[in-house]
Amino acid sequence: MQAARQAVELLNLDKLLLIPDHAPPHKTMPEGTPAAQERLELVRLTAREIPRAEASDLELLREGRSYTADTVELLHRTYPGDELFLLMGTDMFLAFPQWREPEKICRYATLVVMLREREEPKLQQELQAQAQHIRKKLDGKVKFLKNEALPMASTDVRRMLTFQAVGDMLTPAVLERIRTFGFYGVGRDLRALPMELLEAEVVRLLGPKRVPHVLGCRDTAARLAEQYGANVPDAPRAGLLHDVTKALPPELQLQLCREYGIPLDPFSRDNPKTLQGRFGAVAQGFYVGIGGSGADEKIISQRGHTGVERLRAAVDRDLDLAVLLGLEMTVEMLRHQGRRVARDSLEAIESLRAGCAQ
């Protein structure tokens, strides 16, 4: 919403149309997505909080897939003589030439790309190159609009909804309606999910490349639980959940920790890649109702790093020794890369060394 408000102000828009699609062309609606009229109502509630914004059912009234080219053509006929702007994020802009009839979109609308002032230099170069290509090949007009809102994909919002930690991403009225009707699976007792449904839920929250690793952790946890007498039903569930927030950008990892009251030291705030491990422990209670530091948490899946065979061999002899080796290998790699090492990791190594020496 912050990005929408900024667009209205910076472009001096007379009207901002928020248009839910009938059926997106390149993806299926995730399970729990509300019906078309309910989605329109959620958009209407959102529009109330944005100056000069209104919800439009333009695409919902059309049958079949929703294509932006058809929408901007219809808007051009509806508002002849008006200048049309199509707002988009950086990912959508970089994929724009692969859209259906991009030249038609450029004929009727100026592309407005919302980006943060502190975007990575490499991304800025890619965006400028794309803008040059669109101007030259598609005769398109491109504007870049500075946007200090968090970069946010709809997938990320649904992920944050799962953990009931959307912050100010949604208006209170929208969030209340989602909770009341249980849209997007909000309000379910996730701890009661059978294993196959939990797996489907977790896979939905992950990036595609992370899925094989997580499923491997599930299987490894189940095997080790039987071997060491840990909680056999809960161990594979813990294996599924340990990376459950890995796909979230750093800003949302930080938001999760803030909303759940997870204390963060300066190292954690400066190295947000470490946060998914901290929230993974919270997620185990959220989904399973377990937590602690027993054998269930000492999970090592199949990896291909140097020295990993020694680590795998240790897993079947002594879990504490395996965790120690894993930490030592990680610290060695970080130091080789010239990166900082968390004090917690160094203290854990000392504690494990003392325990293994006894």
C-alpha cells in the first residue's frame, strides 16, 4: 500500500485502479484463494485506504485468462485522451518482453517501475538495459519511480499470512476479513496436519531449489530418530520445517523476528541469512508443537561439500560430534571467505568440544 500511495503522489494521478485478475495466465491460484467476488471485496477494502484509488472488476468480467494487453486496450477505449500508467515491480519489468503482446501494452501505457533507491548496482544496470531495449525495440515509454516500501511479491504476503505476521502489508479490515473467512488457509490448526498435508504446506513456502534439500532432511531426521530413540513422529516434521522461511527476503526475516519477539544481536541484524534458523525453531512449535535442543534438532541431510563424508560418518556414531564437525567446517569456510563468525557459533563449538572430550 505504501508503494501505491507513493505512486499516486509522485505521478499526480487522478485515479489509481486496482484490478484483481480473473485467471492469471502463467500460474494457478494457490489453495485457499478466495473466489473472484471475495477477492474484489478485499481489493475494495484496500482501496479505501489509498487516496484516489478504486477497485475495478474489469478483468473479473472477462472470461478466460487475464492478459494485461487486453486490459490496457480496454482502458484506452474507456479513457480516451488520458495518459495511462502501468505500475510494476522490478521482477515483472525484467520479464516484460516475454509478456503477451508487449508492443500493444507499450502503445497504450507508460511502464512505471517501482524500485528502491538502494537497489544493488547489478540490478540497476539490468533495469537500465531493459529500459533501453523496450524503448528501442517496442517503442515503449519507461519511468523509474523511487519507492521506499519493502519489495513485496504476492507469494511473500501469503507466506507471511501463514505465520500471521503481515505487519502493515494489509489493512486491518482486509486482515480481519481474511481471518473471519479463513482465506489462504489462515486460522487452521497447523499442528493437526497429517504428514502429507504438512509436506504440501511447507513445499508451498519454499523456493523450488530448496525443496530437495528439505525433503532429504525429513528423511534423514526420520532415520536418525529411530537410531537414537528420539521422537519418531515429530522428527521428520522438524526436518521439513527447519528452512521454512528460507525463501523470504531479509527484510521479512527481520519482520518475523520482531513480531514474534525473537531477540536479535547486532550480528544477526547485520547478517539476516542467519535468521531463518532462529525462526525455524519457532516454526516447529507453530506447526508441530515441539522445540528444544534434543536429538530432533540435530539434522544433517545429504550435501556435497568438501569433507562431508567425515561428517556423515560421524552422524551414525555421535550426533554431538557431528554437530561439532558441521560447525567447525562452517567456521572454516566463513573465515576463508573473510566473513564474520557469530559469537554463538564459537561458544557452541567450545561447549561441544568440552562435551565430546569427556
